[in-house]
Amino acid sequence: MSSISSPGSALPRSAVFGGAGMLSVRAAFYLQASITLTFLAGSAAPTALYPLYEAAWGFSPIIVTLVFGIYALAVLAALLVAGRLSDHVGRRPVLIAAAAAQAVAMLVLGTANGVSGLLLGRVIQGLSTGAAVAAVGAGLLDLDRARGTIANAIAPVTGTALGALVGGLMVHYLPAPTHLVYALFGAVFVLQSIGVVLMPETITPQAGALASLKPQFSVPPAVRTPLLLAVPMLVAAWAVAGFYGALAPALVHGVFGFDASLFGGLALGLLAAAGGTSVLLLHRVQALRMMGIGAAGLFLGMAGVLLGLWQHAAAWFFLGTTVAGLGFGAGFQGAIRSVVPFAAPHERAGVLSVAFVVSYLAMGVPAVAAGYFIHHGNGLLHTAFEFGAVVMGLAAAALLGALARPR
């Protein structure tokens, strides 16, 4: 039985493989969208806490980027090993385990008393996020391809914005933020794991679950060319996310003299919120045109950010951040929409896992490299300019590729 009735239509209730008393299709859709949102919010929330950890434990900037980067690498590991698992065992088992592991990660992070505890919590968080993102992304498409495509683009950036803003506000205005932030998200993850237990399954089990755990980086033949052409856009977009996640708190404090926790979280939140806005505004635009708009936005936005840093002008920095965020959301959505339609239902989680592997590599590796260069005397501003120049080059390549591809 096919897991969708037709492209762009919702999954009929009769095609859902669940028992009596399960959540409705609508409730299951919103539950899965909320999982992506909260998982990404939980991963962004520590950005505002890094200055507190630095002050309390006295570690260097390279540790901040390592803590940030190890999360991305853990996501990669999970995507490579478990990214295709939900195509074989179903979406529910993977999501139940992932939500429970997220709650454990919050417990570890909330009770961490040193860098080792922070690293362990981020590894658990990354592994559970990596296991979930492909499963929940494919599950949303199973239920409703049109709305699922939009949700897959909006939920991650909205979650990132929410987590960064919540973290920054809690650090600035509430007591014990290094405990309270994680307690809040931990409670949410426990509730979501209960909800997933009641959620209907959307695909029939397939043979080959154990074989799917063998790390692999491949996609069906029909997807290879579209994915290859989308790679520059994916890399450019997520390198920007890495730039803000790893460097924003230090930049807003060192260059503008702002509170690192509040305004570092605000910068990342602004980037992600603008990304979600662009997806809502442009979701009816053709995929390749959306990629082109996103690439142009990234290029112009990063130019504004670098101008603001060079001139020590906060207004230019935050204006550039907004434009770059618009480009981030449009570019990522356009890239995903140019790839996913070529995948069959039981190939979706695998295809999305490869796309996310590329994305998280682009987010994590440059961030760790930036920390290394800062630690070895390259300087925060010099490193930021080099990072920004690379992003602008990638955005230019993505723009040329989008313009050159036939529609």
C-alpha cells in the first residue's frame, strides 16, 4: 500500500497503520512537527549559556566551538548509521527512542559540572537528533506531502530561533539558567515521547533493518543529480548557521560590547526567525527560483554582517543577519524541494539523512576550524572575515548553479 494518496494531498486515514485509540492524522502531523521544532530549539539553547560556562570553568574559545561542533558530528554519526532505519522499522520506534534520549541529554547537561559533562550531553543530544530528523521529516511527508515539505523547512529554523531566544532571555532574566533551560526542555521531551507512543504508524515495515544500520552515504540514482546540484546551497546555508552558533556570542561582546548571552542568542534567533519568515512568504515559489533568492540573500546578508563588524556598526550587523536569515530559509527550503520529489516513500528518510549529513558537516566542521584558528592566534575578527568570505563564495556558486539549471 502506498503511504501517500497523491502528491500534495494528505494521507487518508485508511492508509495509516495504527490501532484504535491512536492520535488522529492531524494530531500526529503537528506532534511530529513539534518534535523537529523542540529538538532544534534544545540544540540552540546552549548558545546563550556558553559565556556562563566560559566564566565558570575558564575554558578557551576553542572549547566553545568544540562543544558546538561535537553536537554536529554526533548528528552526522547518527544520520549515517540510523538515518534509514525508520524506512524499515517504521517512524514510531525511532521517534520514541529519540525523544527519550533527548530527555536524558537534558538531564546530563543540566547536571554537568565541567566540560566533560557538557560534551557528553551534547553527544547524546546530537545522536538522538540525528536519529530523529530523517524519521520525522519522512513522517511529515507520509502524512501530507505539500504541508510536510513546508513543515520540514519551517520547523528547524523556527526551533533554532525559539531555542536561541528562550536561552538568551532565561540567562538574562531568570535564576539558575544552566539548570532551568534544560529542565524545561526535558519536560517537553518526556511529553512528546508519550505522544509518539499514541501516534499512528505511516509506513509498513520493510526487510533490511539491520543492513540499514551499516554506515552509507548513497542515494537512489534518480536523486543523485538533483542532490549534487543542491549541495552548494546546503553548505552555504548551514555554514551560516555554524557561524552564528559558534561565534555570535563572542562577536557581539567583543566588537559591540553587548551582553554575550542575550545578544548572542538574539543574533542566532534573528537569523533563524528570518529564515522561517522567508519560507512562509516564498513556499509557493518554484524550487530553483527559491534557491536563487536564498543564495542572493545569503551573499548580500553576509556582506552586511562583515561591513557591520568592520565598521563596528551594530545596526549593519543585525540588518545583515536578517537578510542572511531570509536567504538561509529560502535557500534551504528550495534545496530540499529540488531533491525530495525524486525519492519514493520508502526512500525519503534515507535521502533526507544524506541531505542532513551534508548540512551538519557544513555547520560543524567550519565552526570547529574557526575555533582552532582563533586559539592559534588568528584573531576573532580575522577569522570571522575569512569565514564570511567563504560563505559568500559558496552562496555565489549556489546562485550561479540555480540560474544555470533548467526549470
